[in-house]
Amino acid sequence: MSVLNNFESWKDFLGDRLHQAEGQGMDQQAVSELAYEIGGYLATEVEAQNDQEAVLRELWNVADQQEQHAIANMMVKLVQNEGTQS
């Protein structure tokens, strides 16, 4: 099963990656930029696997660049307390 099939698994996966990046010294600006790049990739290249991902994709696709950065930053906040390392 892919982590994309279940939104809770996806949040745990993202939380683990966030904790890993922070543990390696990545600052908040770099995390934010990486989240933005990943959001763009997912919106254009990966098929939504559940309703939550479909909503995020639709929001991303109607947002301008500033709003997309805001969505990416909100996703970072959402997963800060997720994952096995929280």
C-alpha cells in the first residue's frame, strides 16, 4: 500500500520527512521552499488517491503562487506533530 492511499499515512510520512530534514539542520525557509516544490509536483504529476488529496490538488490548481506557498506552509504546520518521531 502506498502512503498516498491513506491521508493519515501520508501525514505520518510527511511528518517523518519533516523531522528528518529538521534533524539534519534544514531551516524553516528551506523546508517551506521544498514543501512548495513538492506541492507543485504532486498537483501536476501524481493522481489523487483519496478525497483529501483531491481537494488539496483543486485548491493548489486554482491558487496563485503566493497562495500555493501558503498551502505548502499550512501542510508543514499540519504535519509538524505527525509521524513516528514526534
